[in-house]
Amino acid sequence: MAFKHNVRQYRGLGPFTVVFFAWLYLPIAVVIFYSFNENRLVSVWSGFSLKWYAEALSNRNLMNAVQTSLSVAAIATICATGIALMAALVLVRGRNVKYRRVSETIVNLPLLLPEIVLSVAVLILFSQVGLANGFLKLVIGHTTFCTPFAFLPIRARLQGMDSDFEDASADLYANRWTTFRRVTLPLIAPGVFAGAMLAFVISMDDFITSNMLNSGGSTTLPVYIFGLIRQGTTPELNAISTLIILVSLIVAALALFIQARGATTNTH
Amino acid sequence: MKDFRFWGLLPAHLLMMCTLIVPILIIIAVSVSTRGAYGGFEFEFSTDAYRQILFNEGWSGEMEFNPQYLFIIARTAVLAGLATLICMVLAFPVAYWITLQSAQMRTLLLFMVTLPFWVSMIVRVYAWLIILGNDGVIESALRATGLVEDMDTLLFNNGAMLVGMVYSYIPLMILPVYASIEKLDRALIEASHDLYGSRMTTLRRVILPLCWPGLGAGAILVFVPCLGTVLEPILLGGGKIMMMGNLIQMQFGGARNWPFGAAIAITLMCLVMGVLIVNGLRAMRQAQLKAESI
């Protein structure tokens, strides 16, 4: 493709993009590279070693934090996806829904506010109600900000799908529940899955709210890592980070794969 | 089952009402309350918290103007604005180049843009900590080449926070900008060329104006989270250079001044709401202009 003949082409764009991607991936590469460093000082290379992985995997506090994060994320994801699915069905499929726009804004409210404000809101709420259970606080807080992330993909999927199938099902005397279970749900499953996945990742990743609600016994993974970082950078942190990166990449690839499959089944 | 319209929305509304709308009203109430003797607050009307943003109480009780918190607010707005601007400048050429590639390549490149976004935020900020830090990657590299013997830390300044913010939020800019360039009618670019517009003129007069909606959408997506960012100022700014996010967090943590924290949180919320409202009005006016021109 000669530069002269393609007027949409601009000089230097290619190299610029290459540099950009290098910059985007450099930090991740650096973290992974130094996780194999044998030295106690992160960036003073003294030899290859896997000892920091062994250390990380045998760290009891770390494993507790992972467990807390996973449980909070799992419960919050189920709650948020259920709530979002019901809301999306009403807001997209419902006829003559009053105040549709307002309702939609309310469901998406957590996206419109800075998270630090949300975290202050739930902190003050729990202090007023007198809820002391750290785990329950985390689950409620996470459910709130995960709901719009679950809602948006489900809504998109519902909007992109004709209601013909549902109408046909109703014509064949299926009641609403049967129609939902046998027709709607299988059709929007990729959207529901994408929403749940997004909610799960957002919950696992959350620092601001979890840190604000942090109380004994229920420290999530990001809050635990934050505590370690404050004590100084160590190769063990790099090892932990590398494991997190690995899991994130697997989850992302899986999500993309399922989304791509959903897209192809949709076009048939 | 008849009124699924009501029962279906109930959980979502109940959740947002209980955990968000009512608590925000409580925050407003707390921001005009008195600070409790042992932290927390007491419901007793006072505007001390808001006054504290502007004034400092001297030892004999006189109020003197103290702009330190105004500086923090201004720094937050300026840094968020700069981060947004840098994201725009970086994202546009990259997004443009991606649109020129084959369909398969485009999918792959967009996936690569979003991939770091899936990696935990704290890990991404930590990465910059070891790159910029004392004995960090950059410093070691410069020392190894013998260019410098001793250098000041690259961390704990506005630049470090800016790098962290741009790095954290740039995918949110690339995606809408890409979408707007993708939608662009190629015939318009060719028409401009046929009318002897140079590439630069075409960029300035045709491509950029048509991509403003995408850039605007990206700007909102980047600017709003940057205003409330917490991790970058704490870790890359060292907690000494404050932004509104970590100022609020401090008031509910160590400093234990809830009314003041609530007042700053309300200020931040108003800032964000202001941005969103201005943006909404602009979008409405544009839609109106479009409707009129047809």
C-alpha cells in the first residue's frame, strides 16, 4: 500500500502506535521479569529464582485475602447480576414502563459518581445502621457498584435482539416464566455471562471501597497488596502481581472467546 | 406475575436507594454537622466543615484565609484535565492507525488495548512504582550507562501521578475515539483530497471535526475517574502531594474529621455533576443543531 496513493494514510502513525503499545505493555513486562529476581531488592538483578513464588504461595495472610476477595466477588456478582437482569428485562422489554429514563439512571448511578464518594456513602451508612460484620459490608458495597457493570451488557444484548422469538413463544401458549426460561434466557446468555464476568472482575479489582470499609478479618486482595506496597517493594510483591496478571489474562481471553462465540451464534 | 414491571425493578431501586441515594443525603447532613469528640460526628448544625476549606482558625479563634485546600482542589482539576488531554493526544493517532488495519488485525489490536485494563489497578500502579522508584528500572538503567551518578527520585511529584493516571485510563479514551473514526465516511476524506486539501488540512478540517463526539465521550470517561483518583496520589504521589481523592480518604481514616471529609466529598460530587451536566447540555444542543440543519 503505497503512501502516495492512500490519502487516509499518515506518516509516522505506525511507529507511533508501536511505541504506544510498547509503553502499554512495558510496565507489565517489568513486573513479570523482576518476579524471577533472586535478590531482595526488586530491581537489582542477581540471578534467576522461583523462590518468591514459593514464598507468596505459602503466605497465609495472602491466601486469606485471596479467599475473602473471591467470596465477596462471587456473592456480589450473583446478587448484582440477578438484580441487573431483572431491571434490564423490565427496562428493555416492559411496555408502558413509567419513568423509564429515571429508572435507568438510578440503576447506573454508581457509574456517574466518583467511587470515593460511593465508598464514603456506604461507610457512613454502615456506621449509622451499626452493621459491624466486615464481610457483609463488603458484599453490600460491592453489589452496589457492580450492578451497572452487570446491567449494561445485558441491556445491550436485549436491545440487539428482536422480541419475535418471545412473541412466538407467547403465541404458543407458553406462560411468561416458561418463555423467559426457555427462550429469553438462552438467547441473552452471552450478555448475562459478560455482565457477570465484568462484575466479578470489577469486584476483585476494587480498592477504594474495600479499603474504606476495611476492618479486621475481611481484608481483600487489593487492600492486602496495598499494605505490602506501603512496607516497600519486594520481589514477593512482583510474584503476587505476576500471578494476578496471569489470572487476569486468562479471564480476559475467556471472556473474549465466549463473546466472539455469542456474536457468531447471533448472526445465524 | 402481572406486575413484573414493579417487582422486576424493585430490587435495583431498593439497592440504589438504600446504599446510595439515602447515604448521599446523609453525607450532605454530615457535612453540615459538628465534628464528634472522638471522631465521627454529631448532628448539630454547623458550617465549620465548609469554612475549613477556605479558612484556617488561628489560635485566638480568628479566621484567616488559607488557600491550601483550594490548591488541592485546583491541582486535582488541573491534573485530571492534563491527563485527559494527554490521553486524547496519544489515543487519536493510535485509534486512527488501528482503523486502517484489516478486520482481523483490528480485533486483535483492540483486544490488546483493553487487555491491561483487565489487570488489577493496584498492580498497574505498583508497576510504575518499581519503574520510577528509587533504584527503579529507569534509575538503574541510567546509572548502568554511566549517564548519571546520582539522581533525585522520579516519584512523588505531579509528573509521576500524571503518568499513572494516563496509563490507568487510556483504554477508556481509545475505544470511543476508535468507534468515531471507524464510523467516518472515507468518501469525505477522498473528497477533501480531490479538492486539493493536503493531508494536514483534511485532518484539521474534516477528520477531527467529525471525531469530536468520540473525543468528547472519551474525555468524560477519563476526566471523571481522574478527579476522584486515590491510588495514584497515595502511591505515586507519596501521599504528600494531595488530590481530592486521598484528602477525602484521609479524613475518614487517620485524620478522623468526618464533617470535613463529607464537605470535600460533596464538593467533588458537585464538580463531577457539573461536568456531566455541561456535557449533557452540549450534547443536547448539538442534537438540536443537527435537527435544525436537516
